Amino acid sequence: MSFDEFSADEMPKHVAIIMDGNGRWAKQQGKNRLEGHESGAIAVRRTVEAAAKLGIKHLTLYAFSTENWKRPKVEVSTLMTLLVRNLRRELERMTKNNIRLSAIGSLSKLPNKVRHELQEVIEKTQSNTGTNLTLALSYGAREEIKQAVIDISKKVKNSIINVESIDETIINEHLYTQNLPDVDLLIRTSGEVRISNFLLWQIAYAELYFTDVMWPEFDEHELNRAIKSYLKRERRFGKTSEQLT
Ligand code: FPP
């Protein structure tokens, strides 16, 4: 199966990935967890460039969840340092590959250094027109939905929005992902079969793909396999097969 036989319309527009298994991969290799995250960062680069090559318009990566703050201090600080280092290092390649960076999550909770580096790369890649890479950082879907409810409620209270006019579009506009389309394909690595508080609203009709491959081993071949699986599926959005033809 080659991608040439598919039109751009059939390809997933928004791919989201739960990058899991850094720690277990490291253990299997007789390394420590932190080395697993280092290798995970290299897999991020490979995957972003493979997605750009395929013309995927939106790629969202779960890099740090609201729950990840509960990990040992040294692991949290290693992840933050890795982020800063990679953002700095990747700017040139992102520009060369026409990649635009965005971030979603409770970004105010991130250390200043991460926030500043993030802001700089976001600004410097803002006019790139290729793949939009969104990093979910200090992200939790329940927190995102809670925040949207609070913001909408305040607007109702101040008569900016009528209760009767609240619809899915208004809710979308109040989520961190307001500028992104719904997720078409959600990938999770490492054999775990759960969603872990990631994009709960946005994956309502996503195709789910779970692989046993650990994140540090994920690459272009694995991304292509996931997309080929997606392309074989019939997305009915609640309709019957007959209605689709
Ligand atoms: C899950 O593996 C991975 C994370 C919690 C963090 C993801 C971070 C990276 C891929 C590296 C840096 C990211 C960027 C964007 C440069 P885990 O530690 O939960 O693995 P385990 O379940 O095997 O313990």
C-alpha cells in the first residue's frame, strides 16, 4: 500500500500521539529512565519530520501531563531541561522543514526558562506554513474542559453569551485547541490501551491506534503503519455504510 493512491482529503489532518514507554524501554536496555526520555526526544524529531514529509497538517504530542508533576523531582527537572535544550536545538530544523510550533496546557505552571524558550520558538516559527506541531505541556483534558466551562459561565454572567446560544462551536472556541480541527487519528505507544486525560473532547470521532512499540523506537516506518491502518478504516460518524457511498 502506497500513500500515492490517496488524496490529501483522505489523509488524517490531525494526528495526536500519546508518547509512552520511555521508562520501560530504558529499563529493558539496562539504562535509567532519564536516558529513556533522551531517546524519546530523538524519536520526537524523527516523528515530526516524518509527519511533515507526509503532509500531515496538525500533529499534537502529549509531552507532559498535569499528572506528570507528581513524578520524582529529578525526573520532572530532567524533562524540563530536555524541553529547553530541544527547543533551542530544533529551531533551525523546524524552520528548514517549515514547521510551526504551538503549545497547549496550563503553560503558566511551567518553569520560566521553559516558557521563555517556548515563546521564542513559537514566535520565530509563527509564519511557517507546513506542519503545525502542538506540544501538550502540563496538559490535562479535564482541566481544559473545566477552564472552558468557567470562561463560558463568566461570559453568560456578563451577558456576553446567551445560554441558548451555547453549542459545540462555542465550546470549541473556549478550549486550548480552539485553532485545531478534531483529532482524526490518535496513536498510543508502549502497549497501554488508555487515553490518560488527553484531548477528551477532541477525540470524540478519532480512530484509535495502539502499538506495542515503545516511544524511543517509534519512527517513520511506525508512523506510516499507523496511517495505513487509519486509511483502511471506514469512518461512519454514526451513519451506515450505505449512506456513505
Ligand atoms: C512517557 O514515558 C513519556 C513522557 C511522560 C514524556 C514524553 C517526553 C519525551 C518524549 C521527551 C521530551 C519531549 C520533547 C517534546 C522534546 P514514561 O516515562 O511514562 O514511560 P513508562 O510508562 O515506560 O514509565
